[in-house]
Amino acid sequence: MLSMEGNQMSVVHYDQVITIMENCIVIRMNGYNLQIRGSSLHVDALEKEELLLEGRIQQITFLYDE
């Protein structure tokens, strides 16, 4: 589940964080990867089932397994 407020995004029930870069964060979810693109992206909080990230989010892409 995703929720956004201002320049923050919360991702709940993720499986794995794959990539963390200033312009791209990729998170493995159940059956797909969630790709967040933007600028000044960073992880504010990382818990077992919830991830809080912040930055200028410009694009969100769902990349499904084939």
C-alpha cells in the first residue's frame, strides 16, 4: 500500500529494498517492483513492514513480473 503527503511517501508491506539512489529508489513488492524516480530521494525511516521516503517524487512505475 502506498500513501503520499507533500514530499513524503509511505510504503507498507514491502518485501525488499533493491536500489537506493538520489534519483531512483526500487522496492520489491508482492509480484512487482515499485520504481520511484525524482530528485533528492532518501529513506527517512526503514522498519520491518513500512518504509518512509522523502524527496521530489516525479514518477512512480509498477514493473510487473512476467
